[in-house]
Amino acid sequence: MLVCTTHHVDQTRLLAAAVAGLARDGDLILLVGDLGAGKTHFTQGFATALGVADRVTSPTFTLANRYVGDIIINHLDAYRVEQIVEAEDLALPELLEDGVTLIEWGDNLTPVLPLDRLEVRIVMGDGDDDRRLELTGVGPEWAARWVDLEAALAPWQVV
């Protein structure tokens, strides 16, 4: 696990942009954290780094947003998913075939998700804008990129 800290929303977006630099078609990224922790801010930085010009907003009510940049970004919100059966409405297998998929509240869907993914847990810190980001690679795809991820996130890592 990599542990990083940010002290401003813009730093969280920059950290996400660094992660985006390693993203590949078919990647899955789970975003976990309390309400207001910064999951959508992370997605905004990630999407901007990959050439998305549209305004990135939380898909809380739409459940899924799709953005086109250098690569397609699927942005889902599983907050309202109370039972795994409801995940079928999100058409996950189809979404995972095209672009990078980021799922807010992704821990609600863990039993039906593929093994390869990056999990990003965002925890609020002492200050209003302080965040602790805990990144965990699951499966061989992220294991193969782990050294590169460590290097990309060096400015924010907690030693």
C-alpha cells in the first residue's frame, strides 16, 4: 500500500493526474471514502490529465457518466447500490471493455468486480482540505506498474 497526503483540493487533483499517467485501457479504479472526502475531485484531476475537456461531476443521481478524452473515462457511483443484484443496472462488464472506469463507493461492488484494480481510499485529515490517500494495487496488472506508481506519487508519499 502507498500512503500519500494532500493539503488542498488542487493537490488531490494533481496526485490523480499522476495516477492517470499510468492508466491503460481496461483499468478499474475504486474510490472509497466518506461523503466529501474527495472522490469526485480525484476523478476530475484524473480525467483532465487524460484530455477530458467536459466538466466532470459526481454521478450520484445518474449512476454513470462517460467522458471522452485521450481515452474514454467511465465514472460511476455505487453509493445507492444496496444489493449486489442492483449492480447489474450499471452494465459493468460492458463498461470495463472500453476505457478506464472509476467507481466512487466501489467497495459496495467488490464481490462482482474483476481481480485487477487499483483501490484508492481517501480519508479526511485534521485540516478542512487535508487528505490521506491509501492506494492498493490488486492483481497482476497493477503489481506490474507498482514501481512506476511509487515514483509518480513520490511528491505526496508519507515515509
